[in-house]
Amino acid sequence: MLKKVLLIAMSGACALSLTACSGSASKEETPKTTQEAKAEKETNYAVKTVNNIEMQIKGIETTENGKGDKNIVQITMSFKNETDSKYGVGGNDFIFKSGDKTYQVKADANNIGTEIAADKTVSGAINFELPKDVKSGEFSYQPVTFGKDKPKILATWKISIPNNK
């Protein structure tokens, strides 16, 4: 009789310990699933290569301007120079089109403006001040030209503007 009680008690303890382990494993899996869902929501934009410079959008953030009537959209990019010489890139080399309107870079923002040494990578931001109703558009690389040459769009990304933080 004592053996039966002891076996039942041990079986119960084993069942409880297995249940506890099972419960903790599912708690650990939940954050992983959430992280995977967040990663899927983040949009990966194609790498574009122009003049042997790889350009990639790393992130897009939206904040409200000081007046509250427009959004400041900051596009963070990475530039990799795959040439044997320096290459200059600046915020003014980019435009944003939504519908029939074209927006220029926000001039008083901290936009990228640098020379990229050969075989080096730099990152920087390009900022636009956009009406709050603009939710998507085309972000384009249109380098500034001098003289009579008309600027040409050399790369374009279709982007969605995230909600204000």
C-alpha cells in the first residue's frame, strides 16, 4: 500500500515538473515569435548601385515638426563606394515625389554631405518635411548637376511613410 502511495506521489511530482517545464518553454518562444513578426513588418528596400556606389535604405522614421502641421521624415541610408576614387554624396542629391508633387530635402536639417573614400562605407540621413497626409511615394537619387546638364534620376525606391512616433 505504501509503495502505491509513493508511486502515485512520484508520478504526480513528475507530471507537475513536466508541466512547469512545458509552460516555461512556451514563455521563451513567445518573444521570439514577436521578434520575428516585427522583422517581417520592417520593410527591406533593394540595394541600388549607381556609378559603382551601393545605396541602401536602412530605416525610415517620422516625427512631427515644431508647429505640428507637417511631418519630418528621416530616411537613413548606407553608401558603399566600390570604386578606386572618392565619391561625393549629399542630401540635395535626393528628391521625394508623391502624386504630382515633388519635395526637396529639408535644407535646415542634419542631412548627409560627405565624400566616401574608395572601398569605404558611410551612413547618413536625408530629411524631408512633408504634409501629414503623405503616406507613400518615390524616393529618388537625382544628383545635382552643373552647367546646362539637366538632373537625371538614377535610382528610385517606392517607400511607405511610417506613422509618427
